[in-house]
Amino acid sequence: MKKTFTLQSFRNILDCRLNVTKTLAMIAFLLYLTPAFPHTHSLQLVREEGKTIVERIQVPPKFKRIKIKPKSFAEYLRTYPLKESGSPIHLFNGNEKSNQDTHACIFDMPIENDLQKHSQSIVRLYAEYLYTSGQEEKISFHLTNGEICKWTDWLSDCIRKRNLRTEVARDLKKWTKYEKSVSKSEKDQFFRAYLKNVFAHTSPLSMMEYESEPIEQNKVQIGDILFDLSKPTFICMVVDICRNTETGEKAYLLAQSNSSATDFYVIKNPKRVNDPWYHEEDFRMPAETPEYIFPKDSWRRLQYGKYYSKNS
């Protein structure tokens, strides 16, 4: 029996081909949305256990953490206490940050006040490292007006004012207990006041202008930062580095705070599943982080780093 090719048959064939085309287009779109590194799907490098980033975040296969010097700033970051796994990011006022999908873990560093923002969190880490490691004479920061605020000068001024108040009280026949040496708790209180003053009078721009210099990616070490002058509200700091034992490729853990004072936290890598490490190939600029894309030449080294031994 001879089949008749009608207009309706032609339309059916066209509809069929259009459906196939749409299906293929959808498959292609879904593949495009899939991370570029599918081998990381089976990885789970962030553990629930562990009180530091070394214990909490494992390195990728064939990678090993770089050697660092004992008592260095790099060791300070690697051993810094973390909040419990699953903890949310908080703002300075106690509220939770709106986006909770960007962090791998959170540093257990209480937010002192609403001044402890992006660059100030990094300043605090450097300052507290020097303070607790017996290097107080090196604690010094440029303010936005270019003046230098030294911790030792601040401490001397605090002691002088305290002594003056004590002498005035004595002249007024008011007995005041007075110790010539500063107690640890009193000194810690002075240090908190010093940091608050530094937070209030420094900014990402002063950090860029007075406290940092550009570096090449192959020179990056723990403590260096990603900083975009055109958008200074986003700053990331390298808190750990590992290296591929076969190829020599490096990978970095990045941490940040926000323009609204928040916890300081290790960020995820949006290009990799269950792997927060940023591999060198991820830094073929622009470098994409969960909340910002950094342009070329964004790597900088903080001048505080000149006091520390190299760790890579």
C-alpha cells in the first residue's frame, strides 16, 4: 500500500526534530553549569571533626601542606581555633549573615565591635600574633592620614595617664591601690583599646597605600592577600598552602570577613565540589570566589609580613 506524505506528516517530523534539539540544548546547558572539575565530586575534604584548619580541612589527593617555620605567622593561622562544624556566620550584632553557603569553616575570633570589618580582621590577626608571640615592638599600623600608630607608644601613654590619675587621687586624699608594673589583665585591656582605635582609623585603602605591595602569583605565601582597589570591600587572605608532590602545583585556602563586621571564615571554591582549596589553575585571572571576582594583578603582600620568615 502506497503511503501518502501529507503536510501534517511533515509538521510531525519538524516537531520531533525540534523536541530533540531542545533536549540536546538542555543537556548542553546542564553540562555547562556542572563544575569544571568533576573529579572533586567524590572528594570530601572538609571534615566535621577538627579544631584547626589542619585538622578540619584535608589536602587534595597527591598534595601535601608546605613546610612552615615554628612560631611563624603561618603556624599561628594553621593552629588558630575554629568554631564547631556547621556553625553559621554571625554579624557583629549577633544576627546571622544572609548568605550561609560561602564558608567551609569559621575562625573562633569574637567580633569586638562593628569596626572589625574586612581589612580590620586581617590587622587584628597580625597584631594578636605579634602580641602573643613576644614581638610587641613590631605592632605598628598606618592610619588613613598616613600617621603611624605604634602599640608600644600607646601603652606608654596609657601607663602615663594612669599614673597621673593616681597621683591626682592621692593629692585629693583619696586612697587608690596602685601598682608600678602593669598587670596582664590591665595590659590586655589597653591592647583592646589600641585595636579599637586602629580599626576606627584604618581602612582597606590605607592598607593598600601604606601597608602592602603587589606581588606575582608564583611568590604568594601564607599571609598574603587578594585585594582589588576598584572594590576595596572585598579582601581575601591566604591562610594555608599545599603543594602537589608530583607536579609542584600549589593550592591555597582563602579566608575573609565582610564590609559589615562578621566572623572571619575560610571560603569555599565555587569551581570545585567539596574542595575549598584554590588551585593555581583557578587563578588564571579573573579569580572567582563565592562573592567576588578578582581581576588580574590582585595579589599583594602586607608590609607586616617583612617581620616574618618566609614559609614557602
